[in-house]
Amino acid sequence: MKNEKNCIDACLACLVTCETCLTSCINDGRKECASLCRDCADICVLCARLEARDSKYGHDLHILCAKICKACAIECAKHAAHHTSCKECAEACAKCAAACEELATAKA
């Protein structure tokens, strides 16, 4: 149960951070970063919802969520030195990816 709660918490934190970063990216014209933040926020909320209801499809979704979170973390890290929102987003995405991978491995 601890791994499940950690994953849900990480997904929800990542969702909020991605939405904040998305707004900043749109305002500053960082299109690729904005696109990844949008995808990441969407997959994180879905992952948290399916995990909360113990969906039989959770395992597959955790793997996809980790993949998208890693991509978002890499893109946001490119801008982290100049944009606090990207720095925070990269950190939250990396944490979420790790939590999703851990849970996917545990449930395999």
C-alpha cells in the first residue's frame, strides 16, 4: 500500500507542477516543453486515478507514465537554469517516473 500511495502522491504533485510549468512555457514560447508538460499532466492524473481504484490496467499505465515523465524531465531540465518552473517540473517528473517504475516493477 505504501508504494501505491507514493505513486499517487508523486503523480498528483507532478500534475500540479506540470500545469504551472505549462503556463510559463506557453507565455515564454517554449513549445516543445509546453507540449510535454501537457502530456505529462494528463497521464499523471489518469495514472493516479487508475491506481486509486486499483485498475487492472494500472501496470501498463505506470510504464507509460514513467516514459512520459522521463521525457518531460529531460526537456524541462534544458531550461532549468533560467526558469524556476522548469527546474521544479524536471524534479517532480523525475520523482514521478521513479515512483511509477517502482510500482510497475512491484506489480509485475
